[in-house]
Amino acid sequence: MTHVALTIAGSETTGGAGAQTDLKTFHQLGTFGTAALTCIVSFDPKNNWGHRFVPVDPQVITDQIEATTAVHEVDTVKIGMLGTPSRSTPSPPRSPSAPSRTWCWTRC
């Protein structure tokens, strides 16, 4: 049985951090990885490699989580960068027909 992990994290353009690194780590551990992006981060090489942050709208984050949990039985959720200090990621959705789950770092 292949385990499925969901990372809720930012996307870092160089692949050195964020959801890209989480997905690579999941793969190395033999786990199928999915991602819900909360923020897009890029760097400006013309401005001392300063960071550019583009937060993802909370409804889009919710939509991503709903799509992943509709397709996969998620075993583990890893939470990374949430976008901005005032932004919070919604709880994983529960459809009325889906079995009730307790969400934690690994499914309880």
C-alpha cells in the first residue's frame, strides 16, 4: 500500500524549499505526495536576491485541499509556510458522505 501525504506549503521557485522539497522528500520516503500551495515565492536577482511573495487566496487553498482529499485517502498532512502571518489555512473539508476523520500530523 502506498501512503499519501499532503503538504500545505508555499512554492519556492528554486526548488530548495517549500512544497517542491516536501514532494521530493515524500518520494524519497516511498510516499505519494500531493500539495496545496499557500504562497508563491520568487527571488529578484537584480535586487540582491530579494524575496517576492504572492499569497494564494484562501478559497483557492480550500479548493486544492478539497480536490486532493476527494481523490486520495490522505495519511499524513505536513504544514509549511501559510503565506502571511494573518492568513490561516482552512481545515480539511468533510463531505456529508465521507467518513469522519481526525486530522493530525499523521492520521489518528
